[in-house]
Amino acid sequence: MARPRLHDAALRTRLLEVASHAVAAGGEGAVTVRSVAAAAGTSASAVYALFGSRDELVAAVSAEGFRRFAGHLAAVPRTEDPLADLRELGLAYRTSALADPHFYRVMFERAVPPAADAPPAVERPTFRVLRDAVARLLAGAPDDRVEAAAVALWGLVHGLVSLELADLLPGDDDERAARYAAALAAVGPALLAG
């Protein structure tokens, strides 16, 4: 008979959720193996068995946030209309942030210091999705122009989403969603025209 598995994927996910809330609320220093284990209803040994160390747990929280974010971006279909595709990526950015605000904060506000060998933000797979979408729209434009436009668009969506998550924007959810879509439609093309 096979030995039962003590620590499964569900526990790993629960630990990542708990740790992401801790980092989002108090920074990386707020994460201790014992506090995360207690909040997740398990033991410190389970954390060590699944992650190896506190530092690896914190790194896994950041990786999980980017994995979820990448999933939202990957769900956007690529069509014959690159401008519409770009707008849909902007909407997916917001959807991802609102679905997992604690992971968003870990990724962008309480960023876990990247590993020494980690690529710069503009070389991460999630940014490359945006840069590639901009390149489709600006076909033939020099790489530095494409990257500048992609960074400007990232700043637009990041700023709006960050304000929304900080509860600094007026209106209910529908009004905020409409305002966000209107900003993408109005400002996005201007940033691309640069």
C-alpha cells in the first residue's frame, strides 16, 4: 500500500495564500514560518517540507502571484485586431489584480527582492506579453519605441489598478470598471502614438 501523502497541493496553496496576505499587509518581514503555519492550520514542519525554508516560501509567494497573473494574460485570445487584443490585456491586468489583490501587492507594492539571477521587470514573461502585443500594433517600429510604449501602457494600467486597490477611486465596482475601460480607450492610443 502506498504511503499517504501528508502535504498536498491544497495545503501548499493555502500556505501561499496565508503568506501572501502577510507580505501584502506587513512586508516580507511579517512572514514567519510559525505564524503562516498557524494561520493555515498546519505545522511549521509542513512549511519546511513543502518549501524548504522561510525564504523559499516568500519566493514562492512572488512566483505564485506572477503565475496567476500570467494565467489571466494567457487567457486573452489573440485576434486579427491588435488594438482590441491590447485593450483586452489591459482588462485582464485589472481582473487579475482584483481577483488576487494580496498577490498583486506582493508582486508590485511589497515586492520580494528578486534573486540575483532574476531578469529585469521588462524581461519577465508577463511584460513580454505586453511588449509583443504592442509590437504587433506598431509593426516595424524600432525595439526601443515598442518598449517605451509598452512601459507607458504598463504605467497607465498599473497606476489605475493601484489606485483602485487602495480604494482611492470613487464609485462602485461598475463605475470603476467603466472608468478603467474609458481610460484604456482614450489614453492607450495616445501613448502608442507617442
